[in-house]
Amino acid sequence: MAMRPTLLVSLACVLGLSFGCEANKCEGQDGQNAVCLKSLKRFDGETTTRSADYTAGADLNVHSRNGNVEIVAGSAEDSVVATFHPFVLRAYDTADSVVADDLTKLEASASTDVDGSVTVDVSRMSGAESTLGADVTVELPPSFAGTLGVDQDNGETRVRFVGSATTVSVTSRNGSCDLDTGASDVSVHCENGDLDARIDAATPQSGQGFVTDNGSITLTLPADGVFSVQAQALAGGSVNVENLPAACSVNAASSAAKTLSCNGATDADPIYTAKAAGTSLADVTLTF
């Protein structure tokens, strides 16, 4: 028996969120109930700014359900400032009153916890539209020297400034990652999206390094550092080294597994890992 047209339409919308559609009840040509697809439009809410008290050495954690996250340098030493740009994706002809109601269900905050750490959070109330979210820009104090953590469900993650962070820990479940990691212990997992990272200075590592489940990695390294990088492209891609300085050498186990050592590095010096998986197009590029 043939599948009903209305079911086909609904299935297409569920499986093809990237097509930019929203399923709506409507009346078919025969007068029967049907499901229509309407193109999506981004509706923006009012930008808001929140700040949280910050003490020297405290940690910062950013949690985002939906929306881009950007970490930048701020100007205030005693506070973390978060600017939220709310939005919701709905059918292009959604009534203003419906959009306004959607936006009231966004929960965006910046707060100082009892231990002094700061949490910036983008979430939504139960039952809210899954496309509701906010792009957030977080301003770090210039002398930030704690642990920086980002937990991102859906959206781009851009870290432009980490100060003197001791640890940079990023988990992104969907969306590209673009990071300046400074001289920190690194644990970056970009599950679905390309990862572009830059290391300012080599430092001892105990984190998981740089990992993608479905995406390529480009890692920019300091030419004057004493360190090694163990790089693997686990799904048929390749490891490439560009602009190799004279003081660095490459040991290639295969085209997909290489170890880079710079300035006489030994096992006692910082060792970074970079692992890309997912498809044959997932490569690792090490550059200077």
C-alpha cells in the first residue's frame, strides 16, 4: 500500500532539517487535513547583557543548547560579561505574537557560583521550540587564569581569547570549532564539524587533545616551541604538514599517522594529540 502524501511530507521535514522547513497543518485540495512545508525564517529577539562577579583565578563554564558561542577579551577585571542575541527559527509567516511567546521561553543567564566560578547558560523552558536559542558573546577579564569550559549542543564555537587559562575544555556536539588555546592544557572534542585551533606556546598536556568525530582538523603551532604532536586521520584521510621549520621533523608511520617533533623534543616535553575521524575527507593539517 502506498504511503500517504501527508506522511511523506512530514517524514521529509523530520529528516531534512537542513532543508529549512517547518511542518504545518493545512487543508489539501480535496479539503482533507494535510501537512504543508513552509520555509524557515530567523526571528531575532531583543539583545540583552548580563554580568557576573569574577575573582582572580576563578573558572568559567559556558553551556549553550542552541546558538553560536564566542569568547573574547573583555575590559573589566572583576566581571564576566555575556551578551545574548535571542532567536527562533519558525515558518516565514509565523505571527508576531507566536514568535514573541516563543522568545519568552528562552533562559539566558550569567551567574557566580558559591565556589566563585562563573557560569554562562543558554537554555530553554520545557516544551519550547527546539529552534529557540541565542548567540552569546562572552567577555573574559584580561587577566583570566582559571579553567575555561565550553559545552555546546548546536552552533559554532569561536574562542578568540583565553588569557592565561590553565585548561581549555570544549565539547561541541554540532557545529564548527575555531579556537585560540593559548598556553593551556587542551581537551577539545568537536563531534560534528571542522576544528581549527592555534597554540600560542607549548605547555605540558594531560587532556584529550584535539578530536573530531566527523570533521577535519587544522592545528597551527608555534615554530619556537619544544613539543611533539601525534596526529591521526582515523577514517581514511591523511595527515599533512605545512611550512615545516628546519628545527622540526616528521616521523610517518603512514600517510594517515604521523608524529611531529620540534626543537629537540623528547617524551618529557609537551605532547599534543590530534585525531580526526568520521569520513575519508577528515584530514589533519599541522601548520606553522
